[in-house]
Amino acid sequence: MEDIQLLKDEIARLKELAYKDELTGLYNRRAFNDLADRFMETIREGGEHERKSVIIKNLSVALFDIDNFKNLNDTYGHPVGDRVLRAFANVVMENTRDIDIATRWGGEEILVGLVGASEDDAMKV
């Protein structure tokens, strides 16, 4: 039994490495795509009960991009750019809910899937 638990723990650790951006702690693009695919698959393949259980009224997506980030890196160096990215990721995490999917989409782009959020809710984020 102990070996099985060790294996489960290792699988969880590897999943974390595969799905999280090391610098920011946000999900990475692969994780976002996999989560979105699984969500859509549940809707497509599930029975009536599953479809009713995942119906949501709204879904919003917010994309944040840090303007002139390349200039920041070129002027102050990548360690400073990394600190800015981590700080911005923390601001995003502090202002989203557990149900939302905050993702480092690209270099300085952060995409957030806001489950159940109207356009007004998304604009507040």
C-alpha cells in the first residue's frame, strides 16, 4: 500500500510539473487546453445529467499583455522581467476565483478563463 501511495504522489508531482508554469506558478497553455478539452468532452459525451451539471450561464476570457515588456527586459535584464511577471501573476491570482483558470499563455501574456463571469464581471477583473 505504501508503494501505491508513493506512486500516486509522484504522478501528482509530475502533473504539477507538466501543467504549471515554473516562473509564475500559473497554469501553462498545455494545462488550459487540456482543461478546456476535458470540459467540452464532458458536454459532448456525457449523458443528460452530465450536460445539465456543467451548464453555465456565462464564460468570459480575459487576456492580459504587459506593454513594452521587451524593453523592460532589454533595459533592466531578465531577472527584473521575471520579478515583474511573478508580481503580475500574483495580482491575477489574488483577483480571480478558485474556479477560474489563470494561465501564462505566452511570454508576457496571461489568459484567464472566468467561469460563470458576465462581461461586466470580466471587466472588473
